[in-house]
Amino acid sequence: TSGNGLDGVVFEAAPTIDRLGNPNSALLFDDVDDFVEVPNTGGVFDLPGPFSIAAWAMPLASSTDNRNDPIVWKIADPGTNQDNYLISWQDGDVFRFGFENTNGQDFAALSNAKSPGAWYHIAGTFDGTDLRMYVDGVLESTETTGSQNIFSGAAPLRFGNILHSNHGNRGVFNGAIDDVKIFDHALTAAEVRELAGIPEPTTT
């Protein structure tokens, strides 16, 4: 629906009810082998500078490792464990947003603990020096990274799965995902609230 022609292919993930109760309007991932794959044509999903990722997600169970419950994940090249960027559900029942630099160092901002079985709007922004994690339009953490060289490569972008990587723990999201959005700039707090459907305060 972006109009950019960056269409994904759905592998096994089943249509399900979205957060608004609309049938067949989100995708359910089975914790086994489901995923959506979007080709990285022309390196369009290599995001070396500021970027943002947003999605609605409903985890159905607690997680034991962020690599077991990926929501949006881009690795550098097929068969590697080099992470361009990611949003995932991890142990402690928190959402994780981050990336890996070319020295193999991971950086991440985490949400507060959440309860499985509910829809959440999750958004991560990176402005070139700081990672920010928002849930339902609220800023929950900021991590300062400084300027970093982020991995990039030909591997496709994936939703719900990183089975094509060499990570020791790699799996499939257990839950539903909807309305994934990726931006090549850092969203403002107001823009994140707009995506989450949070009205701006009015003045008289």
C-alpha cells in the first residue's frame, strides 16, 4: 500500500483478525515456519543512516530469546549472522529495536515489559546517534550509540522469521503482525504517535 512496489511474498502465514476486528487483515505466524519475504532489490532496504521501523504486533506467548521471535529482521547476506536492523520480542517479555555495526557490536533499545495476547504498536527510530523505542506512541527507552557503520547486504527483508541466517537461536514469531512500515529517516515523536493512532492534544 506504500505505492513503492516493494511487495512481499507470504510463506504459510495465515490471514487473521487485526487489532480493529477486521477479518483477514493481519498475518498470523505459527512459531514454526511462517514468514514474509521482501527482496532487497537495488539495496533499497540497506539503511546505513537514520531510519525507523514501525509495526503492530501481538505476541501470543512469552519469549526465551529475541532471535526466536523476530518481527522485522534484515540480515546482511544469506547464511550470515550479521544483523542490519531488527524489531523482535525477547526474553523478559519486552520488545527490542536495534542493529549491529560492522565490528560485530550489537546496539538495542528495549521496551518496558508487556503482557502477551494484546496488540501493541511498536516503533523504533535511529537518528544517527540515538536509538529510541516507542510502544503505543510512548517513548520507553533511549540508547545512545554514537555514529556507527551498520551492516548491509543482499539478503531480503523478512517479517516474522530469520531462519535463513546462521544465528544459533533462530526462529519464527509466535503471534500476529500488521501494518509494517519502514522509513529511511528518523520519525519524530509526533509522527510515531500519529502511526499509533494517538491524537495530539488540542488547545483552545
